[in-house]
Amino acid sequence: MTRRVDVIGGGPGGLYAARLLKRYDPGLEVTVHERMDGAAQTFGFGVGLTEATMRNLEEADPETAARVRAVSYAGHELHWRGPDRSVRLHGARNLAVGRAALLDVLAQAAIEAGVDYRPGSAADLGTVSGDVVIAADGVGSATRAKLAPDLGVHASLGRTRYLWCGTGFAVPSAYFSATARGQEQFVVHAYPYAADRSTFLIEVDDTTWAGAGLGPFDAATGPGQTDEQSVRRLEEILAAELGGGRLLTNRTRWSRFTRLSLDRWHAGNVALVGDAAHTAHYTLGSGTKLALEDAIALATALTGEGSVRSAFTAYEQARRPAVRRFQQLASRSQRWWDSYRWRSGWPAEQLGLSFMTRSGNLTMTDYAKAEPAVVRTALGRFGEPPPAAAELDEWVLARSGRAAPAAGAAVDEVAWSEPDVWGEAADQLVARVAAGPDRPVLLTAGPEPAAQWARVDLAERLRLQTGLCIGVEFPASEKGFAATSIAAGRADFAVFSPA
């Protein structure tokens, strides 16, 4: 079995994999190469961690998990801040930690385990010689670029742009908000990660990007620099939320999210972890989680299998299902934010219900059990007081039936199963429907789960952009999904096919 391991990249995934390998097999020689020399501040501000992630860390390495928890900022709720009121999305179930503090904990834990940690080491595949190489060099991975023909790389850019900043104060709770300036909309994703710090991510769509004149500012910003002109403009626009204060920056500039997946996470003696292997949209807060859990699976496989090849195979088999699921959830969350402009005039409670059910991880009933007042108010648009959570699905379906076309009425049926509801084919369909007769549209296709979500996502787009009555065909077994889709404003009515 392997005796020497080189880790390229000293982020959370690389450091934690190194720590666990030495902890599981002290005889290994493990070296972490981190290109930053320690004098430069690490990129980023706070990162989010769920209790599920913390339980995984505690099971793998209780000592390090306790240290991470000790430097984390726990217990913040999540709110939607509307222009006239704030709505609670969920209670205090998450924690956050400064990225620099997390890296300090993980680096110290690795060193104490006997890892050779080398800050300032700009290593690559041409300079390392370990029996195993772990590539933890992030979304811009040079390792992945070199091995691309063997890995099967699939990458696409998001439709919106975001800027990652911080504030010199802790917001009372995590929240989302949107500040409008004419046709421009500046969406804020904020959460506290220390007693005197918050992450403050700002997102804009193409309309805002052009209207606010942000493109020239971005073009004038050199590599590794902060876009000071954009930051100053955002401080003016968001002055009320910032209390007139300044945004904290750290190589802060506009980015578009890269959705990345690989056919294989390894080639030869090299395995990739974290963002080097896959990405999940930041609105689900799962990037650090996935990297740490990759590290656990890879370290377990490397110390439990008889060969590098079998270890890498076991690693992928263990991790791919969970990563695939998170990417699917995160992609739905990304699409929700991509299309936020068309929902921006909704009441806060309706936005809250739509947001909390956007990825498919929660149903309307789930959310109603946690936040009954929010759901009750959101469903007020049906004109009648809703019942208890346990009876909501049938109640919503009964009321949505009033929007369904009468038997024999003209309906345009469209079969749809493509996952990309913002691509060229979907653009053409939306334009055709918008230009066609003013009558209901029913989206039909097969029963596959991915196709169901594609139909619902396209229905929402059609509903938002054309104003027509849009229905979706669901399997008879998916009444909860159908009711949630209608309650959240993704469709007007449901038609059920035989089970």
C-alpha cells in the first residue's frame, strides 16, 4: 500500500484529508503543499456548516470537530427581509466559521498529527512524487486542467454575477434581501460568522449589471485585485443595510458561478476532492461541507483498501450519490435565484414558501410544520383560511382545480424533459407560447424524477414570463410534490397520470 502522499492545496479538503490519513495510519508520509505563504490573507470570509456536517466530523475525528465548533458562530436563524417586514425562514439550526479560523484549526490539527505542512509551496503534478497525489486545489484546479482528457470535465457558468464581501459587524441573523433601484436589483446573502463579522455576498443579474455600469469597473480590475469601484458603488446603494459603514474586501471582484462535474474523480495515482472535483451552488452553502466529507471518504478508502486503484474506486462509490444529490438540489436553488427578478414583487411570505421549497429538500407540509404562520399567510392568496399542515396537500389541490381548464376546453400540451429550462430550446418554447393563443398550457413527459423537476421548473418560467395558466402532469404518487409546486407558485394546476 502507499507510503507517501502529496496533497496539492491547503484548503479545508486538503488539510482534513492529510490530518485523517496520518490519524488513521501514522506510518504514512503526508505532505500538504499550499501555494500561499501565510503572509497573505486567505481568500474569503465566513463559510457555513450544518449540524449534519458537524456530526460527520465528530464521527471521523472528535478532537478536530470540537476545535471547529469552538471557533464557530452558532445559532443564527434565517430570515427573508422584505421592504416592509421580515419573515423567518427557519430557526437556529446552522453555524458558520471564518474561513481563516477554520483553516488555522485544520492546519494545526494536521501538523499535530505529523503532516508536513508547507505554506508557500507552489507544487504541481510535475514537482510532486508521492505514491498518491490528492488534488485539493479548488475550482480553478491546475491539476484538473492537466488531467482533463482522462477525467471528462463538464463545466458551465451561471447566469448571474456575485461579489463576496464582509462586514465589520455581526448581522442579528442570516438573511436574504433585495434592494431595488429602478430596474436594478441587488440581492444580498448575509450571515454572521463571528461576534464582529458577517459574510455579505451581493448578487446581480444581467439587467442590473448593465444598468449599474458594473462591467467597466470589472474590466478595469487586475488579477488578484479588489474591484474598488464596484465596492464603493455598492456601499452607496446598500447604505441602509450597512448602517452607512464599509464593506470588507479581500481580492473581491465579480464572479460567475462555475458548475463543475467530472466523469471520473481520479486518474492514475491522482484523486481530486472538493471544488477540484465538483461544485454546488453557494446558495445551498455546501462547498466546504462537500470538501470535508470527500476528505473523510478518501482517507477511509486509502487506509482500508489494498491498492490505490481499489481505494479510488471505493472513494467514488461512497461519495458520488451524495454529491450528485447535492448538485441537483443546488442547481434548483441556483435556478430560483437566477429567476428571482420575476418574483420580486411577491409578498414576503409567498417568497418564503417558494424559497424554502425551491430545491425539493422540503415540501410545503414540512415547512408548514416549522413555520405555520408563514405558510398560512402565503396560502391566503387562495382566498380561504388553510387547514392544519397534515391536510394542506389535498386542500391546495382542490383549490388549484378551479384553475384547471374545463373538460373539452382547448389546452396546448407540450412534452418536456430537458433539464435546462433556460437554454436555447426553452427560450424558443417560451417565445412560441407567449406569441400563441391565450389558452392554458399543460407540460407532459415521462415519470422520471429529473423530468418531473424539469417540467415544474419550466412551468414556473412560463407562468412568470407569459402570465398564462400553466399545468403540469404528475404521477399519481406525487400529490405532495404537485401541491407544493402549486402552493409555491410554480404551476397553476396539476394533472395526474396513472401510477
